[in-house]
Amino acid sequence: MHEHDLLATSWTWAGDEPIADRVRAVGDAGFAGLSLSLDDLHEVRATTGFAALRRVLDRAGIVWVQLGPLDRWWSHDGRTTDDDADRGVVLEAAATLSAWQVVVRADPGVVPTSPASMTADWIELATQAGQVGAQLVLEPEPWSNLPTIERASRFVAAAGHPNGGLLLDAMHTLRGGSTLASVAQGVSPAVLAAVELSDGLLHTPSGLTLAEESRSARHLPGAGAWDLPGLVRVVRDLGFDEPWGVEVRTAAHRAMPLVDALRTAAAATRAVLDAADAFGQPAAPAMPTTPAPTSAVDFEPTVPPRSVLPRRRHDSDTGAPA
């Protein structure tokens, strides 16, 4: 099987430990990348600084750095100084950390915006991200104004910026109503830039909205009902390969010691990728067989040869057989 680069998304390695300790745990678990949330970025900027974090990342062997997701990056009447601060810290961090990608969300409808009106802002932000060496990628969500991966693909492709891309999140894609066939037909290979794997139940648990499920019921890859190896093969056919984002968000995952949780997530994801690698390959040869083990008494002949039959012992006084 192939060796694969894995990227731990921010929820997969979230915890109460200092960020440097958590980064080391990500590297120790075998991940080659991670994503940093806005909360992490603001904390680092206010304390150790991004240059110090870059040194921590280097020591941990982290080569893929993803930032975000960034909200409210489009023009709207309710724009606040917090929105501007988030945008500024992401771009500053991208420059110092040599970030691979900056992730942005579509509009969840809090301040309704049409995809058409977002295009100019998308182009502007893609340009700014490119100036600091990062690619801008859009993560569509079922409750946003770009609810399906296919519609988001059309948005990015129509905007036409060479530094713009698309993030395919397994849960958002499948809960948005897409199928493996619709992804294969409706996602432009030219824009697919990132993939995040998680697993889920056949249906959204009763009592949860899609957004709540996304926050609390993202199971380990391979532990749910979805054909993740099939999804991996589809996105590979579209031209994507490495790194594979891993997003696990369950109470059980959160309760584990961080290093154990990360190693479990990495092993589960690698098993899914191995299954995708094996599809269409020749069947593995049959395992060699050996005779069943025998017990010690099986080595004793059941009936000794007549020539070596022992003489029967007689009692010394009566001559009767003993």
C-alpha cells in the first residue's frame, strides 16, 4: 500500500493543552499537516507570535499548513471590525507560516448574500492570499448559499481566478445530497483543491440539525455508513491526491488523551485509503496453510507393534496377572 500524507483539521486536534504541545502530538501521530482555526491564530499572534509557531511546526515535521475557515469575507451591511481583524490575522499568519491554503466558508444566511454578489470579493481575497503564497479554497455547506459541492464548483470556476479552489468535505458533500456519480460529473477537476474525510450514520441523528451533526457526529473514517473508499477513488479520478484532511468530532474522540485520539484517527483514515488503493488490484494470494497442530499424545502410537508389546507383569506370589 502507498504512504499517504494526512492533515489534521482543527477540531481533530483541538484540546486544552498549549498549542505547541498539541502541534507536537499531531506530528507524533504521523500527520504531515494541520489546520489552524481563527481562535488559534488570534491566540498565537497575541502570545508567542507566528515565527515561533513556524519553528514548532518545523520540529514536528508539519509541511502542510491550512488556515481558517474564515467567515464573512464578502461585502455586507453588517461588516464589523472583528471581520476585518479575522481577515488580517489570516493573511498575516499565511505569510509567516508559509501556509498552503486559506479556507473560507460560504454565506450561512445570517446576512443574506447571493453567490453572484460574492464574486468580486472572492477574486479580491484570492489575489490577496496569492500575494502571501497561499491558495484560497471555498468550503460549501448544506445550510449556506452554496449548499452543494456542484454549485460551489460552478461558482469557483465561473469566478475564474487561478488562485481559487474548492474544498470537498465528505460530510457536507453527502449530507448536501450529492452522490459519488454527481461529484464525478459535477465537480471541475480544475478547481478541486482539498478533501476532508469523516464518516457518518446513514441518516442525521434524530433531534440534530445538519449543522449540529457536523459539530458533534463526525465519526472516524470507516466507522460509519458512507462509501469513503469510493469517494476517495472519485476525487482521485478528478486529479486530487494528498494531503487527506481528517476531521473527527465526537464526544468519544474528545474524551481520549490527545495523542491517542490522533493516532486512532490516523490509523482509521489510512485503513480507508488502503481500501481505496486496493480496489481493482489483483486479489492477494491465499495465505499458506499448515497442518493442524497435534497434541503430545498424538505422537504415541495407539497400538504398539506386536514385536515390541511389553510382557505382562505377574504378581510374584500367585502368578496372577497384575
